[in-house]
Amino acid sequence: MRNIRIILEFDGTGYSGWMRQGNKKIPTVQAAAESAVYRLTGEHVTVNGCSRTDAGVHALNYTANFMTCSTVPPERFYRALDPFLPDDIKVKYSDEVPRDFHAAFSIKNKTYRYYFYYGEYDRPMLRNRAWRVSARPPVSEDRLIVTANTACSFITGRHDFSSFKASGGLAKTTERTVYNADIKRVGESVYCLEICGDGFLYNMVRIIAGTVAGVISGRFQPDDIKHMIDSKNRKNAGITAPPHGLYLYKTEYTDI
């Protein structure tokens, strides 16, 4: 048995997240990956994912792993799986890792990106790719970036993020460490929030994105973030941003 790691990129628009559902008719990325491995090797495997993702969430570098007896060389799996995957899922890289490596349990940190833009109308090229925020910022673009990053500075560090957690999560504790969070302009009125942490609560990144968007549009002040965290009350934070602006950007692991 060998432990194979794969790195995937996928468009989550047509999927109910990563995790396989009890109803096999519900499309998930995990089910598609496991089907591809079966069609290639004839083996029924569990493909372990690095994160549960919501329906509509995308990934640029999603780490997964599975055990196999196949003789396919580890570095060739990414090409060998390609014909058996749908067009909106691609394996970018593959290798062999130690038997005790697990895509979810060996993580050191995760980085997410959230894309949003301001405008009075939807932009077709950003459909299902970024969130349109209709309220125009009351400040110049330069001031917008400064204001947003001031808000992000209150998010960094180790905190109890109860105010940024949706109900229904399975986490036993609500303390998490955010190593860095910042916003950059990446296109015409398009912005990217990038956030790296040791882990995230259910919908935490989407709630942070919705809150920072609220700061930019003038609904909140940057230092309101501190009071939101201290309150440990979900009602005090901003809205939950929609899933289609969220991308799992990368995961980093302890030494393999």
C-alpha cells in the first residue's frame, strides 16, 4: 500500500462541497475524485480532503490523499487521473507521502482568498467567481485599502472567534490563530481578502469577508472588529458573504 498525495484545482459551482453525501446523486468533489481513482485502478478508496468546503466554494490548491496498491508511479497519477475527471476538476500534482500523512490531520496552516467587487450591476466574467457588493465605498480606493487593512489587523492573532462562527459547526473549541489577513486590489474595483490561520470555524472566513466588506462600505468602523471579537456574539458581526467568492488557496504541512 502506498499513500498518494494529490493537489487539485476545482470550480465548486456545480458541487455540494467537497464531502461525499449519503445521497449518491448529490455531486461532490470527493465523490468525483474517488470515482476517478476507481476507474483508473479498480480500487474503491477513500480520498481524504484537507477541508470541508461549502457548496459553490472553489479551490486553487486543494490537498488530498488516498491509499492504493496500484502500480501507477506516484508522480504520474495526476496525468493518469485526468481522463476520468470532469472538466471543472483538475489534479495538478501528485507524489508519494509517508503512510501516516493525512490531508486534514497533518495541516500546519490554511490560506483562503475571498474575492469581491463593488458595482451597480453584475459583471458576467465574474459570475460565480466573486461577490458583487452593491453599496459603493464612501472613500477613495487608496483610503479603502488602508481602512480594510486596519480592520484586518484586529483579526490577526489568537482569539475566540465565536462572533465569526455560524451555527452548526462541529468544532470543540472556538479559539483560532490568524497569522495574517490583508486586502489587495486585483482588478477594476475587484479586491481580494487573503487570510491564513491554523484553522477556521464553520463559515468563519465568509463572515470575516462580509464584515470587512461592511467596514469598506461604511456600515462598520475598523475598530468595531475588536468589539465584535470581545463580544463573542455572532449577531454583532457582519453578514455571511456568499460562497462563490471563496477559494481555498493553499495548505501547508508539518515536515513530511
